[in-house]
Amino acid sequence: MNPTLETRILPAGEAAVAAAARTLAAGGLVAFPTETVYGLGADAANPTAIAHLYAAKGRPAFNPLIAHVSDLAAARKIARFDAAAEKLAHAFWPGPLTLVLPKADGCVVADLATAGLDTVAVRVPAHAVAREILRAFGGPVVAPSANLSGHVSPTTAAHVDSDLAGRIDLIVDGGPVEVGVESTIVGCFDSPMLLRPGGVPREEIERALGRALAQPPQEIESDSAQPLAPGMLASHYAPRTRVRLQADSVERGEALLAFGLHRLHGADNAVAMLNLSERSDLDEAAANLFGYLRSLDAKGARTIAVMPIPNEGLGEAINDRLRRAAVGRA
Ligand code: AMP
Ligand code: MG
């Protein structure tokens, strides 16, 4: 990331909305008010912009992000709605309810935004400024809270500025936000389940559904019992192929996930090879990470050998994810 960006602060209004849409389209980072907290927005379809978002927040891990859209029609372009999801969207959108749904065919949301999962978290915010920005931009916008990792969520533009000045392009100041708690997250799988309590109380959701919300299984990362479609509930993506870290050579039958220009002994043996970043750029590597893991996972290799990645900047989050991939979901 560029730590010396000039962060503009504009009062909410037509000019700010237009500037926000332009900045998002150019791959920039824009903080804006939602009814829950101030969000830090990036184009959900642009993996480089999302890598910059993680870098700006200083997040040591890639959690899946929520895609914000302007209305239900826009949500249908990225996610598949079953009957329960339809009910919840009609009852609570716009508002602080996030639905985790299977990705739609042609879903433009980048793998880095969903952390490689087959599902996507989507919501229609109620805040007028957020909706105007989403309408003007025209596509889904990921928007985690606009604070440095580990700090409290911001409810004013001044909070955002004190954490992120110099790290993002634009702050749209819409005054203090009302709710200050995060959105409730419901996963709509076989049966709808509460994944995170938040702004919409459980009771209201259950009333709208006409049934109780299921509890997520204790071990949310384990899909060993396969209770749902594969990958649906896993909180992280893990390739089926074994992953070998810190590789200093390539064995016969292995695929290679490379980084930088150093050529490994035995690289000619690789059944497939993808380079996260030939110029050793960690932001570029982050943008490519999940897509490349998926591609190599599909090659039928014995193992995916991964070259060492420096543990600085986004390298920390990349290494966190690679370690989880190496352990698998078991
Ligand atoms: P927030 O912190 O409000 O930006 O919400 C992000 C949270 O949404 C993540 O930490 C996850 O808990 C949840 N989330 C986003 N996408 C998914 C997904 N595909 N599956 C399960 N949980 C998700
Ligand atoms: Mg947060």
C-alpha cells in the first residue's frame, strides 16, 4: 500500500457521491457511513483494490468481506436466493442484516473478497449516503469497518480519519452513524442459521421466517460430517490437494505456487506452475492468492509446493491463509 496518500474528506452530497463512485471505479478506497458503522469501501470485483483495503486496515488475516449492493436486484446478480433468503431480504432490506448465500453464476465478487469460499455475504445498507454511493458506482462494494485492525469500529468521520488518514483516498462525512453495532449475519443453507448476532435481533428474524434459526455447529470449520453443501459453512477455503509450505525444490508430480524470480531446483518437474508475483509484490500476491490456489487444486497434482513468502505487510495474511490451507479442514 501507499502510506502517503492524500486522504480527502468531503461532506456528504452530490459532489462527494460522484467522487466516491469515481474513486471506487479507479480501484481506490472510500470510507462512507452505513447505518451500522463507517465502512471502508473497495470495488468488490477488483482484487487489487481489495488487497489495498487489507493493507490499509493492517489486517493480519483475510476474513471474507460483506458485499454491499444498492437493492435486491443487484444482490441477485451475485448470490442465489432460496425461499428463506427471499423472505429475509423482503423483511429487512435495506437494513443491518447480512445474508450468506451461494454465489450466483457469473458472480463478479473477487475470490479475495470471499476468501476463496463458494458463498458470498451480501447486504443492502439503509443509510441514504451509502445507497447513493452504491447506486452511482453501479456494482457491489466490499466494506469492512473503516478502522485499523484491532481498533474499535468508527461511528464518525473523525474516527476514520484518525485511523486511516494517509492510507485511503476519500472519506465521505455523513455525520455520526446511528446503530454502531455490526450487521446480523444469517447463513441461508439447508436451514437458515445465525452466524453472528447484530443490529437485527434474532426474534425479529425468526418471526419473519416463521421458524427458529438453527445454531451453527460448534466446530464451524469442520466439514467432516458434510452436513451442508461442501464449503458452505467452512470459514475458510482449503484446497483438496495437499499443500507443502516453504518449498526449496519441486518433486515429481507436484504443482508449484511460486513467488518472485528465484527458480527452484526441480521446477521443470512441476505439473503446473503459477507465480503469485514475479516482482515479489505482496499486494499483487494477495490479489492472486485464492484464484491461483483454486487453479492449482484442479490440476490433479500430488501436492502443491509453495515457495516462501516474506512475513511482512500483506505477507502475514498470505502466510496465515497458506498455513490453514496446509492443515486442511480436518
Ligand atoms: P464485517 O466484520 O461486518 O465486515 O463482517 C465480516 C464477517 O462476515 C466475516 O468476518 C465473517 O464472519 C462473515 N462472512 C462474510 N462472508 C462470509 C461467508 N461467505 N461465509 C461465512 N461468513 C462470512
Ligand atoms: Mg471491524
